[in-house]
Amino acid sequence: MSVLTFDMIIQMGILIGILLSSYWMITTRDLLSAALASAAMSLLLSLEFYMLHAPDVAIAEAAVGAGVVTAIVVYGISKTERWEREGP
């Protein structure tokens, strides 16, 4: 019988947050909302890396995934339409 530690419970919560933000990112038609969901997923993923004792990977994920990529995507959305059109 396994015992759930506090770290395991926190990691399960982070995993559920990653899954929910991924689902939100895939299903929404608002592109800005999808970009923010991607940033949230990246921040949760960097927190998970930190909890797995990989702080260098966590810092890189937070800087690149949540920072640079989100800024580039939001800039691209500002130059186009914010809402995704209906499919064929």
C-alpha cells in the first residue's frame, strides 16, 4: 500500500492544472485566450520541473515557454484576427 505524500498531492494538482489548461487551449476559439492558456500550461510545467529537482530546465521553460513564445504569439494575433473562424 502506497502512502501519498504532500509532494505527490501537489504534483497531482499541477498535473490536473496542466491537463485542464491544455484542454482549454485546444477547445477555445478565442486565440488570445488560447495563448494565455498556453502560458499557464508552461508556467505549471516549469513548476513541475522545479519540483522534480530540475531548476535549470524550469527556468528555461518559464522564460522561453511562458515569456518569449507567448509574446510572439500575442504579437501575431494582434496582426491578424482574434477569433478563429468556423471550420468547413
